[in-house]
Amino acid sequence: MDKPEAQIGPPQTGLEPNYTKPFVTITVLFFMWGFITVMNDVLIPFLKESFELTYFQAGLVQFAFFGAFFFVSLIYFGFSAIIRDPIGHLGYKNWIMISLVICGLGCCLFYPAAKNNQYVLFLGALFVLASGVTILQIAANPYAAILGKPENASSRLNLAQGINSIGTTLAPIAGGLLLYRVFAGPDGVTIQSIQLPYVIYGGLFFLLALFVKFCNLPAFSSKGALSKGSGAFSYRHLRLGMIAIFMYVGAEVAIGSYLVNFSQEMGYAEPVGSLYLAYYWGGAMIGRLLGAISLSDSIRGARQHLFMVLVAVLITGLVYLVTAVRLDDGVFSMVFMTPRQIFPYLIIIALNYGAFLLGRSQAGRMLGIFSLIAMAMLVVAALGSGDLAFWAAIGVGLFNSIMWSNIFTLAIKDLGDDTAQGSSLLVMMIVGGAVVPPIMGHVADLVGIQLAFLVPALNYIYLTFYGFSGHRVIVTNGTSGSSGPKKPNGESES
């Protein structure tokens, strides 16, 4: 007897529900996990100095955090392959609440870690926190996609990722202010300075969990039996896409992890260096919004180019204003960069815009071009000097911007019934953020932090291959669940 079909998504009643309020709630969650993830970039140099760590030991912060993505996703994949899909059974809303509570507990564990002055306890707290973020990622990404018309799913995900980028942009600034100004003691910044900020973050996660509980969010649980097995591995472009996600996340996290240390190597003070992180992650926000416009079918021609220029100017202005905020002795002030200081970043934005034009609104081509440019900029960062090298490293954020969404979209193309399982496998490969930073840190211990920026440059070689060639859908014997137009020679249109 056939299994009853498992339906997860809006009920097909003929009437289109209004999911605006639920979607707004979900975008807040995207903001929070972006914020808390990039806080690690401020945390690493702080812990390195406090515990007198090597670069490799400091890189274990990202290993503990992003290692959780692999282990939790692996457990989730195994459970879904052998028994049933947990989120499909209990519903998205319940799993989102569970994930937020776990995030809150992880943040609160920073208090005893600081009180006992134990680095290993910090790593444990980060693992718990990241476990919650992993479940949140697995649940919130598809949830945002199904909150409305299927044909607009990509647009909703792009918008949610843009909100996520706001969190990654503000986190270094807020983290730097909290650690180095607000909660610094009479003797300056100590390990205890970290206690209250993370307790505050934990409280915010608990409040969000309560808000979700009482918010009228559709659960979207399954009433029928859910399919089992591991059919997603049948798809070559998904397997190669998993490696691409590993390479992309590993490179992006590694660069952000050591950017503050790199800024010190270039002669910048540590609190100032944390502010420059906002330009790295702010570049991702600029690029993602430009990518959403570039890949949109509703805006074409001169209007599209005008919108892209306006968005680039507005978001750059926002980052410029936010990074000017200073807090000294309880008094806020504004310290703006001079036009000469900001000019290199404007040149990189213009280069980014040119790359979008060369991409011709094709996800694979755009990924290949952006990867080539990112690789070249890291070579300049590693072998150059002064402001040129520093801004080259920061500017990579602009070219990382579209990589997650483009890789993800290309990797799950034509998976049919195996799409959900394929998505969980891609989330699992965020473990790249746990592996590449310690490798880069070990290289930095051997040859210095500047030359170590050649390590993530190698990742972009593979991403260039995947963008130009590896993403193509090749149908092989035994592949099942595939849907979508196929060429006569067995290759899907892409």
C-alpha cells in the first residue's frame, strides 16, 4: 500500500492566506542568528589575548561553533533518513521555539565560563549556542520559503538573507562597544566583561521564544507519513554543491575571524579594527540586495541599474554612519572617516557592480566571476601592503554576498521529492566554518597572519569551478525524484 503523501506548507483552499506578519517574525530570527554568529569575530581576538592563545587555539572558537552545524545536521539527517522528518512531524513553529531556547541556554553558559575563567567552558557554551542556531537554520530557511506563493519563494529568501546581513553588519560594532566600552571594568577589559553581554543576548532569545509561542504562526506540520532514505546523494550537482557550501562558508568565516588581527598587523588599534568588520559584513548585505535586484524578473533595463546604484549608495551610507559612532566615558560621539579613507571601498563597490553586469543575471556565471575576483583580492591582501592590502581583504565581503543563495539554489535544482533532504545536507556543510579557520590559524602561526590569507584564496578555486561548470545537472541511471526540463543529451537546463 502506498504511503499517504506528506504535505508541508499552506493548505490548498483556493484562498491565498496573508502571511505578512509571520514572515516579519521570521526575518527577526534571521537577524538574530546573523548577529550572534558574527559576534565570534569580536570574541576571537578578545579570548586570544585573555587566555594567551595561539592563532590555532583561537580558531577553535569557530571550530566549536560551526562544528555543531555538522553534528546536529548529521543527527537530523540520520533521523529523517531512518525514521521520519522531525520538523515535518512536530511542525516548524515548535522547532523554532525549541531552537531559540537552546540558543538562550548557550548564551547564558558564558556567565559560568567567564566566572571560572576556563577557555574549554567557552567552547562548550559556543557549541550549545550553535546547536540552537543550526536547528533554527534548518527550520527557518524552508519556513520562509513556504510563507506565501511558491513562485516568490526566492524573493522572500533573498529579503530574509538581507535582514540577516544587517545583523552581521551591526554585530561587530555592538560587540566592540559592549566589550571595550560599556562593560569594561576599572582595570579595562577583562574576561568578566563578557558575562553581561551574553546574558543579555540569552534573555533576548528567551523572549523571542515566548513571542513565537504566543504569535499566530502557522505550524505547517505533516499529517501523513514522511518518506525515508537518502536519495539526495544520487545527484552529482548536489554532492558538488555540498563541497561548494563547505568551501564558501569556510572562507567567509576564516577571513572574518582574523580580520581584526590582520588590522592590527596593518597598524590599526583593536577597537577600531572591530569597526572595520562592519564593512566586511556590510559588503555582504550590499551584494545580497544588489543580487536580489539583478536576478529579479520584475525589474529590467535602466530601472534595474538605477535601483542597484541607489541601494549601493544607501547601504554604504548606512554602514558609514553606523561605524562613525563612538562611546567614550559614557558619551556618544561621531567620528567619520575621511573621503580618502573610504575611497578604496567605493572603488571595490564599483568593481562589484561591474561583476553583476558581467554575470548577466545567470546564477552560475555570477558565482564563477565573483569567486575569481575574491581569489584575486585575497592574493592582493596577502602580498600587498598598507591600506591596499587591508581594504582588499575587507572587500571580499562584497563578492561573498551572493554565494550562499546562488550555491544553494543551483545545488537543489531539479531534486524533486529529495529537495528537503538535500537542503539539510547543504546546511550540514556549514561545518566548513569549523575547519578552515583553525587551518588558517595554524598557517598564521607558521608564516604570519598576512600570508595566511592565501589559505581561503584556495577555496575560491573550487567555487570558480562550481560556478562555471560543477553546478550543471547531469542525469545518471538510478537518479530518482528529478523534476524539471531536461535536454535531450541528459543534461538539465541551467
